[in-house]
Amino acid sequence: MVALHQIKKHYSHALETAEANSNDIAFPINRFKLCAARAIILGSLGRLALAKAAAEEALRAADETQSEFRHHRQLGLVRDDHKDAMSQLRRIASA
């Protein structure tokens, strides 16, 4: 929310929260959202190399076709409703 709406006064807290939760991301959708937020915020702050790496990681999560749960392979995948964010991430990753 902070990243997509560019609420700059909350960027620092959002990055801290993302970092604190970076180990708790079992599902591809969670990795996607975490890395997408980092990429957008870091790009806005001019930290382009870190933004590019985060965008690439988010796009890798979006490309996953199975979750790690053996009996629920479709659970937690990135769906088509994130097309706008994916477009933005592709621009960041290609910079």
C-alpha cells in the first residue's frame, strides 16, 4: 500500500517491516508482494541497484507455477490481478 500509493513519509518504516518479515514468506504471493514493495520504494529513493534486484526477485516469484505445499500446489501463487505492479517491476528490472 505504501509503495503503490507512494506514501513517502512511511517508506522507512515499510522497508524496516519488509526486512523484518523477509524470512516469513512461504508463498510465492508473499515473496512477490514483499519484493515488489521493496523494489518500488528503493527505486523511488534512487537506490537503483537494490531496486532492480528486488524487482527481479518479485518477478521470479510471479513466475512460479507451484507452491511448496505438496497437496496444495496452487495455493499462494501470483494471479493476474497484479498486472500493473508487474509492469512497473519489469521497468525497474530493465533499468
